[in-house]
Amino acid sequence: MQFRRGSIVKKTREEQGHKQYFFARLTGISQSHLSKIENEKAIPTLPELIIMSVILERQLGHFVS
């Protein structure tokens, strides 16, 4: 499984009206790490992806290819 793109996380988060700091708190991921993920400077761990997919109500396949 390869991480698709952090921009998908950002786009989905924004479509649902979550501010980055709020979404970071919901996921337990630091805001700086989330920013790096969204800007494709960091790759999320599988547990982080699972948490994000649950909160954003998307399947893992939405974020990976």
C-alpha cells in the first residue's frame, strides 16, 4: 500500500469543514505533523491513516493507491 497524496487528506478535511488544528486534536496527531502530511513532507503511519479515515468517514482506499 502506497500513500496517495496528502492533498487528498487536506481536501477531504476542508470539505467537511474541519480546521487543521481541530482535526489534529481529533486524530491525536500534532498540528505540525498533520501539516507535513498534507504538504506531502511526511508519510502517515497506518494507525494515523485509519484514524483519519474513520473521522473523515472515508475508506482507506480514498487516501492510498
